[in-house]
Amino acid sequence: MQLLTLIRTTWRRWAVMSEVHRELSAYSERELADLGIRRSEIAGIAREAAARIQPKMMKADRKAGTFAKTAAAN
């Protein structure tokens, strides 16, 4: 089940990164300047937004305590 959680989290991160990049890229130079963002910073901002996505435990993981066991092992 951990593999499914990893795949799901990776997919969510990619979706967030793609959406943030698409939205910020649609802004004009003036709108970006009003936000204090340069066009060259868009990719980094999108990556940061994606990095904030935390894995959500799936029901099977919660029942088995998979995340607790993994955290204790590390």
C-alpha cells in the first residue's frame, strides 16, 4: 500500500505544480510585478507549491499502521 500512497502523492504534486505554473504563466508582466514575482521565478514557485503536498494515508495504511512503523524504523 505504500507504493500506492507514493504514486498518489507524486501525482498530486505534479498536478499542483502544473496548475500553479499554468496560472502564473498566464499573468502579464505587470500582474507578476504587482505580486513581486519575476517570470523566471515561476518554475521555482510551482516546485515549492508541489513540495508542500504531504502524503495522505490510505485506509489500508492507517489500519496496518504502516506509516507509524516506517517512521519508527527511520
